[in-house]
Amino acid sequence: MRRIVCAVSVICGLVAGSAWGAGQRAGIVTLEVDLTAQAAGKEARLWIPYPVSDRNQELSDIRVTGDYAASGVYTDLTHGTPMLYAEWTKAAASRKLVFSFRVKRKEIAQRDLPSKEPNWNPGDYAEYLRPTSLGPLDGDVKALADKITMAKLTNLEKARAIYDWSVENMYRDPGTKGCGRGDVCLLLKKPGGKCTDISSVFIALCRAAGVPAREVFSIRLGKKPQEDITTYQHCWAEFFVPGYGWVTADPADVRKAMLVEKLGLDNPKTGEYRAYFWGGIDAYRVVLARGRDLRLNPPQAGAPLNTFGYPYAEVGGKALDFYDPKGFSYRYTFTET
């Protein structure tokens, strides 16, 4: 067995500030992957989102073990998204990998957003103003963005108008597979989905209105001391405010809270959620990846990956269904520390 050791919906205490303390969640996330039951006699390749430390999360004690033939940590060439890669030869009788890390995550509360914005160069944020394969910025998307942001002058004003529209017009559809595909054109016709769907519409409308925006893919950290979090993937959005930086927005979690608690738009609790997730997110999540239409590294045999919030694998050049963790198979767990 080879071993590599390297360092590299919840509302919990609305606490602002940059210091670690109240409004944080800490523990160990473990991902167990077993591709042994997949077709024998074929090469197997696995890519896993690889979280890293930033101003809102601290990663440590990163461990990778398994019976793979080779592995490494890479980034995609467009977005710089880190990923753990492993491969097994055709002769492999067993294909197992365990990836774990300790995370300390803090709540985000961006409450003092500026009313005035300095001049800025959109060219510096061109990556976040482009269309994606499922998020065009012309036609109906552009027309709707212009309508929503009419008379709005700043990025903050435009993004807020789009956030309000998303909360008021989108809805959470529990029948959606996984986190949803984020097919914006279809969603404008039937505005029901899950977090990737709602975030994708918000992002496409922001970009069409000239506001840089991007998605963030994560997995939620459990509320219990020990918890299976295999299906806890979540996506939210960030948009750029000149003179301030990236601001969080999670209209999908507003709609999830409304569904779970059976709240209408005029309910005072909906107003609280709506205010909280504008510039705020809880600490019960760890960022895994960013970017859409990813060409993985090393490159996958299949088409560019729409989203990378789940493990991705190919056996004999054929992609496995990452929405089916038991058939894949993989399992995420969280242990509080």
C-alpha cells in the first residue's frame, strides 16, 4: 500500500469578523473510493476535488492512501482548480483510495458593502464575464438581465437586483438529480432546481449585466459529531464589487430554507434568510472547487466537465455516474474535532 502525507441548511451564529472563533466549524473529512467492482482488465482513472486553504478555511493533515499505481496533485489550466489524480493499471485486482483532511472553516458575514465603486477594468475579470456551455449571455438571458438591472448603476446594485429576482422567481425542486446541471436556458422556462441551477441563473444574469460572477462548489460539513455527508454537495455564487472584492450570495439556500420550513416570500423568517445569505454563508461547508467546463489534468477522455463538485472517474475510457455514489462507489464522512 502506498501512502502520501502532505500539507498543503444551517444558520449558525451570525458572527462577523476575521478571527477564528464563534461561527466556525472544524473536523476531519474523509473520502473513501473503491472502484474494484467496476469492469476488470481496464485502466481506471480518478480525479477528486482537492480543497486548499484560503482566508475562510484552513486545511491541514492532508492524507492520501491507496493501492493505485500512480498519483499526483494537479490544477486545471484555465481556472487553476486543484485536483487529486490517481490511476490503476489494467492488471489491478483492487482499486482503492482514501483521501482525508482536517478543516477549520469560518462563517462569512460581509455586511459593510460600499455604496460607491471606483472605476475598474472589465478586462481584468474577463474569465468571469464569459458565457459557459450551459450559461449563454445573449438572447433571453441578456434581455432579462437588462430588465432586472434597469436604472441600476453599480455592480452591487445590479447583483442585488438579480439576487432578489432569483429568490422571488426561482424555487427548489427536490426531484432534481444531484445539485442540478445549471442549464440556464431551460431554467428560465422552468425555474425549479437545486443549488447549481439557482446559482447558475444568478451568475449568468450577473455576467450578462456586466458584473463578474463565479460559482463555488463545496460539500457541507455535518452538524453531528460524526455524519455521512456523501450527498451534501452544495454550490453558491460570488460576484465582484470594485474597491471591495468578491462577495458571497446564496439564493439557493434561501429557497431551500423556504421549502424545508414551508415559508412564503412574505414570511419574516424568509426575510431573515434573504438578508443573511446576501453577503453571508454559514461555516458548515468547505470549498472544493471552482469553474465550469473543466478540462481536467491529466485530461479526461470525455467532454469538458460541466461541474467538479463530485469525484470523477473513467474506467476503460468510459465515465462513471458520479451522481450514483453507491454504484461508483465513494463515501464522504465528517468527524467533528
